[in-house]
Amino acid sequence: MKKTRRPKILTLAILTTLTILTWISFEVWRAFTKPQPIQTDAQILAPLDSTLDTSIIDKLKGYTFLPDSDARRGVVPTQEPQASPTPSPSPTSQPTASPTGAAQ
């Protein structure tokens, strides 16, 4: 007895249907797993000013910078004690004689 073979067009139709179903399933899966777009503040997206502010550079020159080795160890530089002006004595009132003149 001779087996009947499926026509080639039927095999092609089955493979095409499987391909389309796989494709649709993949697109649905991708739509659900795709990350949502990130909402960014307009201030962050604003263009930067490209002019150089030299006053900030002058401020940086006054800062104390630590070498990497000190910064990793947490060493904080101490400021040298500044000599504070010694207070001058305030003028005191001179003792005056009492009108009774009796000192005991």
C-alpha cells in the first residue's frame, strides 16, 4: 500500500502559520517587557552655558585639596591656629576718696 504524501502547498501553509503565530507572540511579549520611557525634567534637558566663569576658578584656588592617600584614610586637615589679638585692658575707674574720709 502506498502512503499518500501531503501536498507541498499544505506543508508551506502550516509552516507559514507557525511562523506568523511565533512572530505575533514574540511581538506581544516584547511590548509587555519593553521598559517605559523615562520622564526627564525640562531643566535637565536645557542646554548648558559654555562660558567660563573665572570667579569660580578663583574660589577653587582657595580650597584645601587632599592627596588621594589622605582622602581615602579620612584625614581631615586641621587649620593652623590663628593668632588672635590680645584684648587690651579696659579702662577702670580710679578709686576716689569718700566724702566722709573715714577709713576703717
